[in-house]
Amino acid sequence: MALHVGEIGKSIVVNAGYDMSANTDLKLIFTKPDQTTLTVDKAGGVSAPASTLAVTIDGVSVTLAANEYWLYATASGDLDQAGTWSVVGQYIDATPKTFCGESSTFTVLPC
């Protein structure tokens, strides 16, 4: 599924590869094509769903384990630039632990 400038409600899924069920906060940090950043957190809609997710990436079926991926639906003003974006997820818990996932890139197309 392609992302386009101005789209609202498109799901962004980022694999963590570790259990995030004990989180106190979750963040996704996006770097836009102009190198500015957008950070969204649990209060802004980032979650680590307690259900497995089956997705197809470049024609390959992938299953992500429950509590091991970040999920976010784009909001108004998020996708404001066309070009190559990157995203990294951050997990925080009460122990306190803070973990960052691997950075991923994606393309946002003009509308």
C-alpha cells in the first residue's frame, strides 16, 4: 500500500522484534525528507497491539507476533512532504528501560 502526501488514517507498522507488552510509553520518530522530525507517542495513537498481524511486504507474507510491533494511523498534517522518510520506534517501560528499534525507510508519494 502506497502512502501519499495528505493521507489520513493510513496504517504504519514497524516491527520491533521484542515483547513490548510492559510499555509505559511507545513512540515513533519519523525523519522527513527535509530532515525535520515528527514524533508521535501513545497519547497520539501509537500502540503495540496484543494480536498477531499478517502482512505482505514486497510480495512476501510476514507474520508479526502480538506486542512486537508498533502500529500508528496517520493523522492530519503528518504526511506533509513527498520523498524518502525514515522511522524508528522507541519502547519505554517502568523499570526503567528504553529500547529503540531498527530504522526503516519508506516513500511518500505526491497526491
